[in-house]
Amino acid sequence: MSRIQISGGDDGQRSKRPLTASPVCNTHDPAALNAQQSPDFSSKKRSRQATSSSVQRIPENRKVKPEANNICARRSRTLPIAKITYITAIGMAHSTKTLADIHNHVDTLLHAFQNIRDSLGVISELGPCTNETHIARSFACQDTSIANAIHQLKRVIPSLATPVDEIRSSFSVLNERCNAVVPINQLPNEILISIFNLLRRPEYAVRLRLSWTYNEPYAISGIVRASRVCKHWRNIAFETPGLWDRVEIRNSAYAVAKLCVKRSRDVPLIVDMRGDWDADAVAEAVGPSAPRWKDLSLECLESARADHLISRFNTECDGSPLPPLLRAFTLWRENRAFERYDGLGPPEEITCLPLASQLRSLIIKSVPFPSVTSTCTRLTSLSISHTQIAAPLLHSVLLACTQLHTLHLSQVLYGAPTNFSPFVPATLPHLHDLKVEHTASEISDRVFSCVRAPALHTLSIGGPYLTDKGNTHGQSMHPLAQFTERHASIQILAISTPLGKTALDASAALPHVRTLILEDCAMNPNHFRHYLHEIPIHAFPQISELRVKLLYQFLPAVQQFVHTRAQAQKEAPRLTLYLTCLGERGNRKVVEQVRAWLAENTQLKLWNCPSVKNDFRYSAVPMSEAESIIF
């Protein structure tokens, strides 16, 4: 006998969908559903009475229209409490009736399947005919039974379509009403959008990272998953262009980038290009959106390829009727210390920058510093790291970029100069934050000697030992000491290197320092006294916050500094302290005593100094990069 397929509709496809309700509520238990929706209505009778009374209390001219029952469509609106109560009561009454309808439809289905089972049972109960004289009669009996069963099936099958459709419709109604009362669906759309925005990877929320792995997810992966939860969330995700403003271009197909460009509509874009990308393919895929790029991060494996892409980008922007938005550009390569390029060879210097005259932020990492940077006269932020640069070239950039607010130099080597430039002070009236760390002395000395920043607020210095300079007439003042003497406006001072006497005295003389950050200021084995021991009692009269990272053996230096400051400035508020210890762990008893004393005499905000029972033994081991802390 051929297989008979029970169809739920004319298209024959509805039967493929499972008859299941949303897991939000238990649709198989009416009592549980009523209890979940409202603890005040424990039975269908009380629900109907409450609904009837609610309808009677509302005037005729204030009755809610039928479409008001669709709570899902109005979840983001604010309704009066009386109207919400009325809508809820109507919805509960309809849900109770829907449950009763489902119960009746299930009974109909069970009865139909019982008839089918009885018909098939008649056929199975017909035993084989052993008497040859009755073979014809037996075949006739079986044929008759099979014909009756088929007739019964043909009569029952059409009656199944209507109950199946009605059950599906009832489940759909229940799902909508259950979803409508879920707490997260009661939130306004603006809050849901904020939650969706948090689903994007945190490191992309602030700034694009300059390292990555090939198997890491895209920034929009969380948004895509959220859009698959329900229709309401999908509509919110698709109708919010700001959720799709991260365009990631990797060394495979550019389908994700195209999707983000399409769904972002007209919002500004943050474009991140990594890996072995093709300039022409990228230009064809996302080139028309070039005027909307506000932040471009470009991994440079080959300078010719980067130049080609930048030229295509500039051409697209020149031919667009819309003004280009690009203000931040990052040119980088995987971090390879200085000249170690793992056999790939260092890329050549790029010859052009995207919209150089309009750039506000420029980050150069692990690639040759482009000499065309001097044309970026509107830069407000410049960061150079893991590369080499000639001091005259850096000097010319500082002379041209007079609007700088932030200047960061980290692990910059000295490159052989191609020309000689006379010493001219570079006045940066808006410079607020200056960081010079682990940089060649030729570069740091040039910066400290030529920069004039009357509004400087934050100074971070670190790297090689900054000793005093010697000449034929004796010792001269270090350029750092001269720099600090010229910039009394500094309020945040961060030091992560031992200082010479003149530089130490000059930094301690800064009158307006409020936050002092000290990180490993005695790692040099020839200097076992911590910087805190060398600070005069009346230095830093306005200091209110101290952040220290040191070895365990220098914990007494912190106590001494706090004690002497309290004695010299009795009316000053208690110092806010952030303390982290490095190296081998100290004696538990001693460490706990220091902690108790500091907690009593300072506002101890951070204590990261684990202790063990064994005695502390000093080990002058250089700090690794992974152990460094950013305050």
C-alpha cells in the first residue's frame, strides 16, 4: 500500500513545520499559562468575569480598537495604565478561548487517527487463507477491507486540514502574546539598540585593535545572532544603520563587508582592512562608499598595494558629490620588533596618504614613517611606534603640525638623516598629552629640546636611563630637565624609568602635579633606592593621587612617602593610592601590615600585592611586556 501524506494545506508544505509553541510559555498546560500571565486570574471563569467587568467600566467612546489587541505592534509605546489593564484582560480572555479551541482540535485529530487505526487494524487481522478452495473468497475479503480502509482515509484526511491550520494559528497568537509580556520585549527600542550595540566586540567599541587572528569572529557576529532570535529583534537590527558601521575586509570573500555597507545606509563607516587583501577587488566591493569612511585602518603588507588602494580611495572621494568624512587613518603591520620582519622584508615607504590635508588622527606602527606626513597640517593626534625615523624628519613634522593635541612616541629607533635641518623651536599651543617611551635618545632629545607646549597637561616618559649629559666643561642639564622646567602646567606625570639627578629634581619641582604615576623606577641594578625616596618633602604640593607599580622590597618607600607628606601638609586631604607589586611575593605578615597601615592613612583604591608565607627574596628580573600595566 502506498504511503499517504497528510497535508496541512493546499501547498503541501505546512505539514513539514512542527506543531510547537514558543518556549516562552507552556501552551500545553492552561492552568500554568493563566498563572504565568496573571496570578489574579486562576481560572477561565474568573478571567471572563474580570474581562467583562473591565469592558463595562470603560466608556463607549474610550473602547480600544481591535488592532490594539496586538501588543507586539505597540510594545515600544507608552500607554495609560487603564488602557494597558484593559488590553491585558482582553488578551487573557482570548488566550483562554484559544486554549479551549486547541483542546477541541486535538480531540478531533485524535478521533480521526483512531478511525484510521481501526481501518488498518481490520486489514492486519485478516489471516492467510490455508484452504485452497477459499483463496478467491479470501482475496475478495481482503480487497473489500482495503477498499473500506482507503475510503475511510479519504474521508478523514480532508477533515484534518482545518484543525491543523487552526492549531497553527492558535499557537501563533499565543506566541505573540507570550512574547509581548516577556520583560525584555517591554523595553523601548532605544534600550534594545543600546544592548545590541554592546554585542559588538568590546575592543571595537573604542578603537580598532592592531593585532588579530584569522579565526576570530567579525565584529557584527553578535548582531547577526541577535537578529535571528525573533522578528521584532530582526526588524530593530535591520532598521538601525548604526549597528552595521564596522566594515571588516579580510583576505577572503568580501560578503560581510558588502552586507555592512548595504545595511549601514548613509551612516559614517569605520573600515578595517587586514591580511592579504586585493586593492582592485576592495575598490569594486566597497569603493562607492568611500566618501562615508570616517576611520580607515590599513594593514600594510606591501607599500605598492597600499599606495594603489589609497589612490583609488582619493579618486572616489574626488568624484563624489558628498564631502569625504575621513578623519582618522591607521597604517600598521603585525608587531615585529624593529628590523625583524620574518623573511618578508620591511615594506617600502608609502608615497601618499588618504585625504592628507583633512586628517585629524594618524597612527603609524611597524611600517616606515611616511615623509608626506608633513602635509597633514590639521593633525590633532599623532602616534608613532615600532619603527625608525630620522630626527630632522620628525622635527619638520612637528613644525608643520601645529594643531597637535596628542603626541605619542613608543619604541622609535633613530634613522639616518638624509638632510640637515637647523634647530628651530616647534611651538604646539594645543598639545595636551605627550608620551615618549623606549625611544632612541636622538629622537627623545630632539623632542624635549624643540617642543614648546604651554598647555601641556600629561607627560609620560620611559625607556633608557635618562642620565645627565657630559661635555668638556662637566655635566650639562638633560633635555628632559630643561623641558620640565619650561612646562610648569603639567598635572599628570608618569615615569617608568630611573632619572638622573637634574631630571629628577626638575620633575619634582613641577608645582601643579595632581597625579603621579611611577612604574618600575628602580629596576636598574645600580640604583636600589626608589624614586619615592628621592622626592623632597615639599615637592608636588597639589598631589592628590599616587599610582605605583614596584617591587615588594620598596613597599616601605610608599609608607615613608605617605607619612612625610602627611606630616608636611597636615591640612591636605588623604592621598588616593593605587598599588601593584611585582617580582617574587613577600612575607605575608609584612605585606598585610603594610596594607593595613596604608588603608588607614590613605584612600586605598587598588591593592594588587599577593603575599605568601615564605620570606621575600629580591630578584632584579626585568619586567616583561606582558606584565606592564596601563593606569
